[in-house]
Amino acid sequence: MIDKYRKHILYGILAAMFLFYLGDWFLQNAVEQGPLQDRRNTIAGLESDIEKRESRLLRAREIGKQLTVLQARSLPSDVEIARSLYQGWLLELVNYVELSAPNVDSGNPLSRRGLFNVISFSVRGRGTLEQLTRFLYVFYRAGHLHQIRSLAITPLKGTDLLDLAISIEAIALPTADRKAKLTSLQSDRLAYDALDEYDVIVRRDLFGAGGASEATDFTYLTAVNYVNGEPEAWFDIRTDAKLLKLRRGDILQIGPFEGTIAEIADTDVVLQSGSERWLLGVGENLAQASALPPEF
């Protein structure tokens, strides 16, 4: 009998313990964990929202800084005054570099969704490579919000002159910090600060100053072909009916020009001559090569 009662008591204790742990589990998971998890999810959502807001605020601040810089470089907010003043600045630049037969013209301002106004300008004239280099140096040294959209250069046979046609765009912001005055800021876009650092361009003279580079006038990039999977640049030297097939790293020496084949693409070639890089397209002669900016 005693053993029987002991068993009943033991079973009762075990049942009580089971009910205690079951109740504790139910309390933690059904009562506490649900609201607690909801609270944790809410906190996580709030923290994520705060991070997004901080990121947007940081971006807004960066945009604000950029806008301040652009406003300081913009043409005056009054577009008609801006067009007149900037055209006058271009005329002064053309006179400074002493281009012959100069002409500076401007188009009507075009509004871009009311955010800013674009004004087109054209410059025509004749000058030497040295004069063109000075023009570009002063242009890119100025802090105006402007850019050269196109530059057409045609060497004049038997002379050291180039016929120049330059297309320019300048921007005027309605929020510019000036209404009737050009900026006096200078830009930091140039690779070198001093003008004489660019004398190397004049010394190379791929345009054939004084007719001295006739060989470059008659050396054409006629094709880019693939031989055994490797691209080859084919140059037709028409003065002596010679065809050169060059690969990347090969040396090209024509008249006063000496350089290496730096890159070969499907329709053009990049030539490396000293510290300068020149872009030449299929169908063009060496005298028509375009100088690449330092960052390319």
C-alpha cells in the first residue's frame, strides 16, 4: 500500500512539473515571445527607416554642395546678359591668341525643363597649332560652366595654318550666384598648370606645319583585321605604295612622327607618342589624328 501511495505521489509530482514547464513554455512563446518579437520587428523597421533617411540626407547635402559649385561656375542667371558677356569673353580669347579671319557667333538659349539654360556658340578662324594650343589652354583654365562639343581642324596645304571650327556649349543656371557678371574662378581640369608644359604638342605637330609632314598626310589607316585572333592595324603609305601591318606594341615611324600602337579597336587605333595619345580612325591619315585628353 505504501509503495502504491508513493507511486501516486511520484506521478503527481511529475504531472505538476510537466504542467509547470508547459505553462512556462506557453507563457514565453504564446504570451511573451509574440509581442516581444513584434516589438523587435518594429525597432528593426524604425532603425532601417532611420538609416534610409540619413542616407537621403547625406545625398541631399552632397547634391547641395555640388549645386553650390555649379552655381559659382554658371554663366549669369540672366540668359541674355549671359550670352552677351560670354560671347564677348570668346572674342577676347580669339583676339588674345591672334586667330586670323575670326568669327564668333551664338545661338538662342534653350531651356532644359526650367532647370538650366544651354547656350550654343561657334568660333571660326585660322591659326597655327601653337595658337590652337593657347586657345584650348585658356579655355579649359577658365572656370565657366562650358565645354567644347566639337573641334574640326583642317590643315591648309603649304602653310602652317589650320582652319578651325569650334562648337561650344555653356550653361546658365537660374540660381546662379550672379545675374550680370561672369565667374572669376579658375578650373582644375588641366593636367599641367603652366602653358609651356604643352609645348610638346606643338613640337610633335601631326598636322604637318609648313608642309614638313607630307608623309603623315599620305599615311592612312585603311583597316583593322584579325589574324589568328589578334587585331592588326593596316597602314597604307601612299607615297611609296607600302602597306604596314602592325600589332599592339609595334612601332610606327612616319616622317617626323614616331610612336607605338597602344590600342587597336574595331574601327580605330590609339597611338602613343611620348606622353601623348592620339586617336586615329579607319579611313583617316596620320595628320587627321585627334589628341586624346590626359585622362583617356
